[in-house]
Amino acid sequence: MLKPRPGLAPDTADTDTRALVKPTGFREYDARWILGSEINLPGLRALGLGLATYIHEIGVRPRIVVGHDFRSYSQSVKQALTLGLMQGGMEVVDIGLALSPMAYFAQFALDAPCVAMVTASHNENGWTGVKMGAEPPLTFGPEEMSRLKAIVLNGDGVARPGGRLEHIEGFRARYLDEVTAGLTLSRALKVVVACGNGTAGAFAPEALRRMGAEVIEMDCDLDWAFPRYNPNPEDRAMLGEMSRRVKETGADLAVGFDGDGDRCGVVDDTGEAIFADKIGLMLARDLSALHPGATFVVDVKSTGLYRTDPVLAANGAITVYWKTGHSHIKRRLTEMKALAGFEKSGHFFFNAPIGRGYDDGIVAAGAVLSLLDRHPGKRLSDLKAALPAAFTSLTMSPHCVDEAKYAVVKAVTQDYLALLAAGGDILGRKVVEVLTINGARVHLEDGSWVLVRASSNKPELVVVVESLRSQDDMRDLFHREVKPRLAVHDAVGAWNQEI
């Protein structure tokens, strides 16, 4: 196989005949490119052949589920990928239009150890990508992605006989049966279901109705142009619309899903967004009472309250902070046999008896409804009010090119480690710990913290701050500490949003 090129001149014969694969598209735990300028269809075929080669290399049975999200080009991307997989000797099982968790479920249901889900999740139109795995419920992490990248970019894909394609009809119904089994609400709950015109619109409203909810649909018609906002339940635009709809309808809550349905965002009955780390804390409190001594895994962007919560302590719960990223949390969840895992971005992970270990936004929504069902007479705002006070920012992301972002984070991390070693402080509070498992999470003596890390799937940094004092102090931690510290780096550009 010819080595793919990192760039091609536009509008030439090469754009149809030579593989274009930009190296930076291989991320820590999935792959994402802008279609056309960063990867082309021959490049996707090369990716499929490289993936097949890697699967044979690690000795996994060459049977793979493929699916695609609802974008104008996703089916073409999947077909090009499939050609490469078949060229590499893979038995390809195509489930059609799907959510990422539907593809993960298909690994179990269709006896296929491998998966390649074509999706760019919540990324803007024009992006494409693939989420991959070869050991359910896990998806590839940095080690697997690094080896796959080397195979593809070096042209080391190996053609093999035995490739074949099987189309599975009607798998949507089987997936909906899976995510709604055993969940029937005992009290009426009115739920706004927001899908941002992404793929979840074809699945989530029906699933929640089967659970017994009264569903108010919002932007559930599929439209790959995302005409109102990107389907990202961590962004202000989507959360603001969810809040407005809750207030208009008097709903008990709103649940919002990202473009491929593996994330869930929540707005309570007052119209206030509750980020997934604090929804996770509510769930952990409830689940640890049902499963004393349970272990939970949370990402480094999550609230520090897991360390100090008296209810978790009373129930003997153990909480471990780990690297941000669905693949990282899934792997840690499996290694520790944890009951559940939570990411601030809206990924929720549940092991048995609730789930199968992977992230599924609809299963997460069902868990929130079950939480409310187990607390008759309580509203979601009541359960939120019972948590200790913590003032946590949105996830903020200044632009930083992929080629520079890790160097910036390394420099900032060294700054904070030096501050810790010198016994320094931030806004009058001593730095007591710097967690470096994923960027720098800097803990202060009063329990407040700041985080700077590199985004795993976009040319951005990721910043979160939390104060245990006040909303104003949280803003000060950002404006007087993190933002000025990043501003000295020329590679750091405009912020997507600020507090």
C-alpha cells in the first residue's frame, strides 16, 4: 500500500486516487478529521485496511460492527472504510444508521469483538471520525491509536482474503429493547428530550416514552446542517434552549444528547443546568446506598465534592479521579470493576446491573429518571440542593493548534509543579497538590481547584475551575489565574466561551 499523504493539492486527479490522511487526526482515543481537506475517501479506505491489519496483528477474531451517524457524507465515509476493512480480510457487520452506544451494544448482541463507528459526535458539520475498539466494552486508547497511526501513515496495511459484508436489518428495535428493559416509571415525569437535530432524535424520544415518561420533543428531527446549534449538551447554546423549554412547559427536567448519543446533559425543573459530574454525584449517593462499598471513577474535570461528600463516605464508597476521555474512563471502570463512572462532558458509564460498561446517553437518562422514581415527592432541584456547595465553571476551550497544544500544557504543568514545590499560593490559598495524570489539576488548601489540559479531539485546550467559596471567586480563579497564565503562550488563541 502506498503511504498516505498528509496533504494534497485541491482539484487534481490525486484527490480521487491518492490517500490523504492528516497525521493529527489520530487522537488519544478516536480519530477525527475535516473531510476533504484532512482526509479523503481513499484515505478512509487506507484507514480501514490499517485497522484490519492491526486487528489481525493483535490476534482478535476479524469480525467488526460498523455504523454511521446522520451526516450528509457519513454513509460514504463508512463505505470507504468498509472497503478497506474487507480488503484487510475483515467480516464486516453493518448495522446502518446508529448511535455509538448502539454499535457498542452490537458487539455483544452480534458476537463481533470489534467496532468502527463513523461519527464526528458533536463536532461542526464538515468533520468526520471513527470510534474503534477490539475488546468490548473498551474502545481504543493512546497505545492502540499510536500503533494504528503508524500502520496507516507508513503504508503498512496488509491485504488478506476472507473479507465479506453482512447488512443487519432492524437492529434499531433490538437496541431500543436493550436500553429500556426493566425500566418502567412508577410516577409521571414530564421530560424535554433535546437532540440538536442529531442522530439521537431517531432513538431517544421513543426510548423515554417506553420508560413511561411524557416526552416533549425539542429539535428531534434529523438535520445534518444542525440549523439551531450543534448537538453538544455541554455548550451554552443547547443548554439555554433546554432551560427555556423546561420553563415554558413546566417539565420535570430536560435531557439532551450529543450527535452520536453517547453523552447526556441535564437541566432541572427550575431550568438550571446540572453538569454531569454533579448529576453523577447524585447518582453515586443513591447507588452507593443500594450497593454499599461501590467504587466510582470520575474524570479530572469533575467536581472535588466526591472526595469530601459525607453521604458517599457513610456508604463506604470509593471514588477515583482519572484521565478525561471515554476510552480512559471505560478502561479504568473495567480494571477496577467499578459500578459507575462519570465525565463532566456528559459521558456516563455503568457496569452491571445497570449497563454493560460503555457510555450510553439513553441509559444515563434512564438512570436519572430511575433516581427520581426512587425519591417520590422530590424534584431534581431538591436533590441538587442537598449537595454541598461548589461553584464550577463551564468547560472553556481556547483555540490551540494540535501541533502546539501538548507543549503548552507541559509548560503550564511545570509552572504549577514549581509553584507547589516552592510552597506557593493562588489568590491567597496554598497549592497543596498537582494531579498530572491528564494535564494539570491544581488543588488549593480550601478544596478549590483549577484544571488545564489538552483537548483529545479538537485543536483546543480545556480549562475548568471550581471554587468552594462563591461564584465570584470561581470567576476570579479564571480571570486572575488561569487566563493570564495561558495568555503568555502565543499558541493560545480565542476562547470559545468565558465565565
